[in-house]
Amino acid sequence: MKKEQFLRNIPNMLSIIRLLMVPGFILLFIDGYHKENLIIPLVFFVVAGVTDVIDGYLARRNGWVTRLGKIIDPVADKSMQFAVLICLAAVDFLTWWMILPFFIKELATIIGGAIIIRNRKFVTISKVYGKAAVVMFYVMCGLNMLIFNFRWNYPVFYWIAFGLTVGLAVLAISLYARDYARFLKKEKEDQGQTEEAAPAPEQSETEEPVPDDKG
């Protein structure tokens, strides 16, 4: 029993490790920036992404989905992504207006998913377009850390990568909003059909006699 419980919590352990890596990434990024070498924080970033893939795979494949995992996994993911964006913007590898679409996408995903999970009691499934946006996000951030001053040394490639990343982020926002709207509409229609199908309250066959005031 203890072994089974330990195995079920492996994805949660990986999520906790990923969450603890966030402050480590920030410190390594600051140190690496002053040395003009961001390879070590890049490795941290990649490892965090790999643990995300592994814990998600294990949880889905083996049914090791827990209430804690539903909360801590997205928290760990978004914390690392936000930390990377803020670090890159702080050193002007990205400007603040550039990272706005990513914040909007992630916040919209978090809020929409939280509303559905809270009210409908199930977990939303990642879509292909959402995963594509995340992959491109990792590529864009990785290039900025792998190639120091990527923005200024390779401006053409930089703007191509940035354009693809933002385009996929905006597409993901739009499609997630469409899916949420369709889901809520279907839920409303199903609720209406359930209410219509419900049997009307039965009336009593015998009614009590009404007293006659004149009697």
C-alpha cells in the first residue's frame, strides 16, 4: 500500500521539484547574465520542461492523478514560465510589451480552467494548439539564452521566432476561448433539456373539502 501511494505521488514530487527550481533559475540567470553566459540557466529551464512532460505522462498513463497534482502542476509550470519571461524582459532580451500576449494566454487558461474545474468537477485536457504554443515558447526563450544578445546579433531570426511564438499564443487564446464558450453553451442546453424532461409534481387525487363559511 505504501509503495502504491509512493508511486502515485511521483508526478507530484516532480512538480514540487520543478517549483523549487524557479528561484534557482532566477539566481543562475542573474549570475549568468553578468558573465554573458546563460547556458546553466538554460539547462535548468530545459530540465524543468522535461520534468513537466514526464510527470504529465506518468499521471495520465498510470492514473496517478491526484487533487494536489491538479493544483501544483499548473502552478509549477506557470511559475517557471513567468520567471523566464520576467528575467528576459528585465535584461531587455524581450520588451515588456512583447511578453504581454503570453501573460494574457496563461492567465486566461488558468482562470478558464479553474472555473470549469470548480463548477464542473473535471479537468480540462491540453489541446494540440496549446502544446504547440508552449513548445514555441520554449524555443524562443531557449534561443535567447543559448545565443547571448540573440535579439541584436540575429535580428531577422529573432523576429521570425518571436512572430511565430506570439502568433501561436494568440491563436491558442482564441481557440481556448471558443472551446470554453462551446462547453458552457452545451452545459446550458443540457441543463435545459434535463429540466424539461423532469416529471411534473403529482397532484393529490383527493382534495380536502373547503369549509363553507355560510354553512
